[in-house]
Amino acid sequence: MKQENLRNVAIIAHVDHGKTTLVDRLLWSTHVFRANQQVEERVMDSNDQERERGITILSKNCSITYKDTKINIIDTPGHADFGGEVERVLNMADGALLIVDAYEGPKPQTRFVLSHALACGLRIVVVVNKIDRPNADPEGAIDKVFDLMVELGASDEQLDFPVVYASAVNGYARYDYNDGNMDMIPLLDTILKEIPAPDVDPDGPVALQVCTIDHSSYEGRIGVGRLHSGTMHEKEQVLVVRPDGTQRSAQVRKVYTFENLGKAEVPEAHAGDIIAVIGIEDADIGDVITDPENPVSMPPIAVEEPTMSVVFEASTSPIVGREGDIVGARQLKERLMREKEANISMRINETEDKSGVEVAGRGVLHLSVLMESMRREGFEFQVGRPQVVYKIDEAGNKLEPIEEATVDVPNDYAGKAIEVMGNAGGIMEDMASDDSVTHLTFKIPSRGTMGLKTRILNATHGEAVLFHRFREYGPYSGEMPGRKNGSMIAMSTGKAVAYALDTLQERGRLFVKPGDECYEGMIVGESAKEGDMVVNVEKTKNLGNQRSSTADKAIQLTPPITFTLEEALEYIEDDELVEVTPQSIRLRKRLLS
Ligand code: GTP
């Protein structure tokens, strides 16, 4: 039965194409905010870190009400490391708003999210955003979306997609990009008209599959999912079926629905709605919460496995003149063990010698988000170089995580991009080009992706757009040709160093270690002082048939250039540690024991 007064819409886009801004505007225009309420610009990215990084990390739900219809809006993360969440939240929706920048057109993340949305059979509404940008080419963007959909195997119905033009930042949406409309109404009307109402059985047995887990220190674990059928009541007796088939009975304590920006406790929730269930202590992603008398089975959903791990240890910095203090070590462990409860997508265990805690996540960004939160909470710790999580299959073969990488690059730099990818262990699977841009697809071991973005940017004068995500575990492919895994890019003298300096200033990327000591392999003209910025110039390794050269000077820069934890993790060497304190992030040599 169609729930005509309900819509479930996912918002999908490439990073920075304006998802969060658009959702803010929809909230504003349906009066979720009281007129005089002070609201910061981007309400969806509630957490400080997200605001600073400008990327949406955790998917969030909110709802608006328009013309007596409740519209659940499911925001999705925009970064490759969070790809698993995109897939899961798409399962809760009946349609998707695909936001595409009118100037940039579809990008690698657009391709990735769109392919999943199409495969889930979702109705797609294309929102061409940023039509206010100079040089915006809305029609060109639509043509490219159409071509992409054909390439991705969209059905005829999906190819007949409605289009709305928007300038989220200016708060308007239009049926035609120059029709002069100045509010969001055309987009709201299009959602009601084009996104199908959920078609569910309100009288069937209760069934919900947990798609995301939230955690509150007061309520404990919160399972979020779409109510597939039936009515879920507070205090309902249910059966919880794990993806492996094991079952247990449990009692739901409370039921919440998403109302405006928050959750509202309700005595009962109805089929088709997206709800939060409280009281099932060990609820996990993929669990089906159902009627014990008449259990419903649902197809299992995928949870991405951790592919990278780091070891956290209490800080033992000689620079601040302190040997790791015991209290610090205990608190660090307790904090990480608490994270284990809330964050099921990470694997967290004490190391065998109990000196540290090993944390495995789905890539460097995933790990650095946790570290950054802890840093802000006041923790001090150090971590070693992230390690790939290997597996052994039944036949005893060593397997490693393999990713799919796409590179969009101007034709002139395609050769350079292919060379960088090859040196990182990438194997080209596809190459397609138009008048200006070459689109390359590779299969690459996760090991090879460490620091890859900066290497490819340097080789292509900042033009390449790299995107990579986990694909599968495959046979270990041995040592990489020509370079140490994930080691820092080698820079030779003269021009190359000068060029690196340009990109540093432009991008503030990590070739610089604040106040670093100078050590072997890092050649400096003058020795650096504490607080100076030193470009870490490495001896060029002998790269097979390539010329080897030696850098002869380092460059000291002021003012300081900062780098993020994510960058530090990408560039750290095996014999180094990233030392994290609330005041600073620094790389230093491991002490010889
Ligand atoms: P993630 O959360 O990282 O996935 O990004 P997002 O897709 O949510 O993008 P966000 O809303 O953060 O917007 C990215 C940038 O584009 C911000 O600087 C916005 O101010 C800007 N922006 C958003 N919409 C528009 C628009 O309509 N026109 C212009 N000119 N800029 C816009």
C-alpha cells in the first residue's frame, strides 16, 4: 500500500557539489527554523570536524513537511572511505536527488554513487546546482549525466529523469535555469511529484533492517533503519536476526522518528518511515528486527571490512622531556575501548604485548577522523605508519585489499598519470578520452594509494582528479616496482624542488615537517631550527631504468604551513611516528630502543 503522505529521499553528490548547502535551504524554506533563531550556516554538518573539513562524514537523517507530506531526507557521505555507508543508506530511500555542479559536471564520486543508486532501482531527480557560477554550463552538465547513466546501464524510466536547476547558496530552484524564480518550491514540488511514495504493507509483521548505528551516552545503542512493514511500538517484543542467521529475543524500549533536525519519541511508528530503535543493546548493522511470531527475512546488507590499521600508544616524546605516563596510557586505552562500542565499522583490540591498541578502519581518512576527535578531547598519543590489513584464505594464500581507482586528467598529462599509477602498483583496466579529458580506471593495491594523491597532483601540475575505493581482497602482488611502499615522493634538485615549493604554497600539502630534526636521507643546506619549516627532500631512489639523482638542499619556509592528520598518516615512513597532542601534530623519528 502506498504511503502517500511520505517520501524517503537520499541526497547524493560528488564532494563539494553542494549537498549540505542544498539541504540547509530545504530546511529553511519549509520553516524548520524559527525566524529569529540563530543558525550557523551549515546545519547538517553538526560536528565541528565536519565543518572544518567541509565534508560530510556521517550520514544524517532529517525531515521536512511540505504540503502535508513528510519528506525524510537522507544525507550521504561524500568521501570514498565512507562508501559503505552510501550503499546502506540508499537502501532506505525510494528516490535520490543527484546534485551535480553546473560548471564541473559529473565527477568520479558522482559515477560511484549514481551506479549504486541506479542498481537499487531508485528514481533519480537531477539537480544542477551552482547555476550562478560564472561559466556554468547547466545543459552540458545534463548531457554528461545522461551519457553517464547510459554507460551505467540505467533503465528507460531512469533515463527519463526530471531536472531542476538550483543555486543552493542563493536559496533558489528553477524549472528552467533562467526563469527567474527565487525560492525552493520547484524542487519541493518535484520531490512530491517524482519520488515514489513508499509502497509497504502497514498491516504485515513488523520488520526493520538496521542500516546505521548511533550511540548516545544516555540511551546507549540506537539502531536506525526503514520500517519495511508493520507498526513498531515502544516496548515491543521482537526477534533480532543476525546476518549469520543467529537469533535472539529482545524488547524495544523506545521508538523515535526523524522530525525536522532531531528525533521525536513516538508511541508507534508506521511502515515506510525511517525510524530509530532504542533498547536493543547489541544491535548491529544488518540485523533484522522482526515479529517473533511471524519473522520476516531480508537480504543481507554489506558492511565494508577494515583495510588499514594503526597502533595507538601513549606519548613518549623526548622533546617535551617526558617518559610516557601511566595514567595517560590507561585513559587512552579506556577511550579507545569505548569507541569500540559506538563504532562498529572499526576493529579495536589491545596489541599482544598490551603496550598499545590496534585500530583498524576503512582507510586513512576513517582512522584520522577518530584521531582528530580524540585530539580535540585533549588526548595525547602517538601512532605508527598505517598498515594494510592482510588476510589468509583457506588455501593459505596471502590476500591484500585491492581498490578501484579512477583518474580524470587533461589529455596532455595522461602519460604522466599512467606512469605514477604504474609506479604505485596500479594496473590499467580502462582508458577513454574526449577532446580534453582522459578518464582512466585502475586496479591498485591499497598499499599503493598512500600519498598517491599528492604524487599524481605533482606529476600533472595539480590537474588530475583521483578517486579510489575498496573493491575486494585479492592475491598479494609482491613488492611495488621502483619505490618503497607509500614512501615520500622523491624530488631532485633545481626545478623539481622549486616546483614542489609552488605546490606547497598553493596547497599547503605535506612535504614539510615543522621543526623537524634533519636525518639521514634528508639533505639540507643549513640545519633547521626548532619551529622552522623544512622541506623534507629525500634522496631519489634508483627507480629501475629512471635516472637517480640526489637533492642538495632543503628550503626553509615561513610562515608555517600546516598539515592535517590525514596527510601526516599518508606520508609517514616506517621508522617514524606521528605524535598527536591537542596543540600540534608532528612527525618524528622513532627512538632506537
Ligand atoms: P560534502 O559534505 O563534502 O559532500 O560537500 P557538499 O556536497 O555537502 O557541499 P557543500 O554544501 O559543503 O558545498 C561546497 C561548497 O560549494 C561550499 O563552499 C558552498 O558554499 C558552495 N556552494 C554550494 N552551493 C552553491 C551554489 O549554488 N553556488 C555556488 N556558487 N556555490 C555553492
